[in-house]
Amino acid sequence: MCVEYDVLSCNTGSFVPFTAIEGETNQIFSAKPIERLLEAKNQIIAGCSNPVLSISVIGGGPAAVEIAGNAHHLAIQNGCPGVNIRILAGSKLMKTSSPAIQRIVRHHFQKKNITIDESGHVERIENRRLIMQNGQSHTPDLVFVATGVQPSPLFSASELPTGPDNGLLVNEYLQCPQHPEIFGGGDCIHYAPQPLEKVGVYAVRENPVLLHNVQASLQGGKLVKFEPGGSFLAIFNLGGRYGALQKGPFSWAGKSSFLIKDYIDKKFMTQFQSLEKE
């Protein structure tokens, strides 16, 4: 099917590009996309009927940390005090975060008996058996893959200009230079003026500019530039209503950090619920 357009806005998100998986995949879940999130939750709950449940999380970034912390809390809530969670973090856990955040996460997970494995990377998965580059292997009950995200291969397959990460190349107007009728935002783009982290805050900041420029392009108006802005507030949900907060050089952890995150997230989502009722 072909769909014609005058102006196109691309917001296709991202996915976890871990392809070295062979055999059974029913117990393997990726951080993105999240279509199987409910299935993952139900499998953890079902696994709690056993005295011991083992979960491995492949990756060492914020997504891996949040999955590990919340999977642990879910298992404890459902009567599985013997849950065994191992984070296969590669060379270092949370290496792009501040040393303070790294210490907070490590200390919190040590108290929860969550294992942080920094002995090397996972080479491949064979029927849930995780084979490490150093020759070691693990066979957990459930596997979560959170090894970083990439934009959809849609753009390179369409022979559109892309950046080093294969994201749609856009200029300061969030516009494809070679095809000015195409715009994009969020994880699926490569912002030419400067690389941007794949975090939701940039998508939120881009949205008003993207909306304005799409409308302006349709109506012959003037485009406005996107300004990424300065440092942003990052709050990591470590499970059990406990969070770790970072804003520039400032770091904080505890229930209050989670409550701030919960308030911001719910306030943002309420905007869409309000639009749905209109």
C-alpha cells in the first residue's frame, strides 16, 4: 500500500538491535519496543510459584537498571524472596552517569542482592543460555535485553539521508535537508547540529517545534529552530518506589526522588488523556 503526502512527520521510535539470538525466544524480552511488557510482567508473576526465579538483564545503562530494580520488586511482591537477578553490564554499570549516581545504584542493588556482573559482554543467546565473550555462560528463567537503542532501519532502506546511528538526518528545523517536506523527532532522528541522547526529554522538547514546523510547511509559514536546551533532570526508577535523581552535578536518592518522577510522568500523560476527551 502506498500513501501519498504533502508533508510527512516521522516519529517511529527505536528498538534494541540485539540480533544474536538463536532458538526459543518466549522468555526473552527487549526494553524497546514494549509490546510484550504485560507478558513479561505475567511471566515474572507466574515464575514466583517456584522457590527460586532467575532473571538476567543484558545491558548496563539506565534501562537495564530500571528493569532489574522493578523486576526484583515485582517478584518480592508476589512471594518470591529468593529471586536471583543478575545485570550483565558489560565493562561498567551506568558508565555515562555521574560517579554519584553509580555509587547510589550499586549500594541500592547490593542491599537487594542484585548481582552486577561487569566481567564482559554477552556474545549470543542460545535457547536462553547466555554465552559470554569470556567463555562463561548463564541459563536464567527470563532474559531482558537492554543493550541500547537504534532508530528503525526504515530510513536507510528508503535511501533517505541518515546519521551514524541510521536515524533520519534532520537539521535545526527537525527537517530532512534533502527532502524539506519530511520532518522527524524523538529517537528515530539524528540531529545534525549535535548528537542527542536517546532520552524522552528531547522528544518532549522537540514536539512543539515539530508541530509548528509541520503546520508552517503546510501553510507557507516560517519555520522555527529547535534548541536542545541545557542539562535535564534525570530520575531513575529503581523499583519499590525508590528513585535516583541527577541534575547537572547534583544527585539524590530515595522515595522523594521517585515521587518527583511519578508526579512529572503522570502530569505529562494526563495531557494526552485530556486530548482524548476533547
